[in-house]
Amino acid sequence: MNKTDLKDLTYLEYPPLTDDLELAKSHLDDYGVAIIQDVLSSESVKEIKERLEEQFYGEEKYNVGSKSRGDEGFGQEVKEEEKVSRLVWNLINKGDCFLQFIDHPKILPLIQHAIGEKVILCSMGAHMNGSNNQRMPLHQDQWPLVPHPMDFNFMANSMVLISDNSPENGGTRLIPGSHKWPLIDYKSANSDEVQNNVQSITAPAGSAIIWSGRVWHGNGLNRSGEIRSNISTAYFQPWVRPQENHTYSVRKEVLEKLTDKQRHILGFSPFGTLGGHDGSSVSPAEFDRDRESIGVLKP
Ligand SMILES: O=C(O)CCC(=O)C(=O)O
């Protein structure tokens, strides 16, 4: 790693928005990024925005969840009052309006195009970036989660925009084309040489960005005076351990509402020989460990 001359790296423009699935697949291949228009209606955006804002202030009130200024990953000391952003984790439990993102028909086929037919959900969370945030380090989603850099695509991410994204409100900054870069380290990727080439996306609320786990990206600087909210739903090939362990964190009342397909994507059933029990490939969501797992037995 790290023999690359940063001057040789190629930067592409963002691909145009599209609602054509086949074109979006070719954008994913060529740019590592696709931007899909009209994934949500304006009524749906409004409903989700209201739910997210309630959750943001609810988590604030009960002093739970995750707050940041953005630049903690650079090792910055941050005062509590400077933490203007929240990552509202595990939306699966936080409103029926989020369940559609587990297997959204305009998103899941593109994720499957990027990493294959069989997927497991890594995590779903809202990046609610407050005004006066700071930049997080540019990163590849699939890299820090797995101990070794691996030069193939086993992760893909989606972000449904609940706010219009622009340079003014810290639209997500991605580097189209960087999925084909040679492996470079974190420090080089965060050098001025690279940072100066990265632009915030401009796209309307209701659209979605899909990207390969190897695309370098990060947040943008929000100076708009308002919160910018994007919902990230990320997926792995099913052999990787997900960020959120849905098999114990999904609340019972939510589990009852999920379809079989959604439970499967959340990891409630095995993939091949992985994720079953006692050598069995049957692992239903209602699994009762005390009754069904075989313990110490004697003849
Ligand atoms: O908030 C954003 O725009 C990007 C967030 C992001 O890249 C991340 O948390 O991995």
C-alpha cells in the first residue's frame, strides 16, 4: 500500500440523477456512485423529516444516542456544546416509516448489483448534521470495519436524502471514481491534495445516493443554520459481521411487523452454512435459545 503518487489519482464529476435502473447500474460500475431521483414522494419526505426531528430532540432530552461535531476522527478534543450533529442509530426501531428502507425496490437492486444477490444489513441510521459542524475524515465504508484492507467490493451504502443536499448545508462529499483507486492509507486520503478535490453533492430531498464500499467520502460543512438529514442504510455480503446486531436489537413489536424478506436481510436466517445453530440451517426469528439450542446431554 501507499506507493501511489497522489497526483496520479483520477477524480470524476458526479453522475447525473437518473430513475433508469439500468443506467444507474452502469453509473455504479463507472463512477462507484449512482444518484436516483424520486425515491420518496414529498409527503413521505415530510413525514420522515418530522419523525427524525422528534427523535433527534427525544434522544437529546433523554441523553441517549450519539452526538458529535464531526472531526473527532482527526483526534480533535470537542466540547459538549460544540457537538451539533447526531447520528440517530438503528432506525429500524424508531418508526414504521423507516422499515421500507430495508428492501426498498429502487435501492436494493442497485446494492445487489454492487455486491451480489445475497446481502445482510449492516446498519441503518440518520446522519443529522447540525450547522457549524466540522469535517469528518474521508473514509471508505468497508475498510475500517474489517481489519484488513480488501481490494474487492463487499459493502455498499445508500443515503436517502431527507434534506436537499448542497455545499451550503454540508451535502455528502464523495469522490466518484475512487472505487478504482489503488489502496491508499487514511493519512494520504486526508491530505490537502485529496481534500481540495472533493465537492459536496447537490441533489434534492427524496433522492438517494448509492455507492460502493470502496468510494472515499465524508460529510460536508453545514453552515445553513438548519439540520441536514440523510438516512444511511448500508449492506454487506452476508459473510461479514454487521455493525448492528439486529438479531438482538430489533424490538419485539417491530419484529412482528417485518416481512420474511426483511427478516432475512436483517440476519434472522442463515446464509449457507453460516448463522444457523447446531449445524441446522433453520434459524427462525422466533428462535427460543432455552428450548431449541442443544445443551449438555447424557445417555
Ligand atoms: O453525513 C454525511 O454526509 C456522510 C456521513 C458518512 O460518510 C459516514 O458517517 O460514514
